[in-house]
Amino acid sequence: MEREIINKVDYLQIVAVKNDDKIKRYEISPLESDGFYRNSEDTVEHNTVYFPGSWGLEKILSDIRRVKE
């Protein structure tokens, strides 16, 4: 398995975990102590959240937004 850090937005660390160039999963963690908000789950996440690679990065990012203090 290969891990690739993807810098897409400044408040998240996004890691794509690949096997033979196919993305198996994404690992998303906040870079800020406030965490990030998931629209679909109606929760604020403070730790690493795992998403299946089949979701695609744009779909994942559309579900996440920066927490407003």
C-alpha cells in the first residue's frame, strides 16, 4: 500500500491510500483544533475519518466544511 498526501484545502490533511495505483480509501483529518463538520452525518469530527476510495475526493469535500467558531 502506498500513501499520498493530497493538499486540497488548508484546514484538512487528506491522505489517499493506494494499492497498484487504485485508491482504496481516503483518510481525512483536521489540521485545526476545531475539527471539521460533516453535512451528511451532522457531526463535528476531530479525529481521522475514513472514506472509501469509490466516493471520490470531490464528493467527500462536498460533505465537509470548515467549522465556524
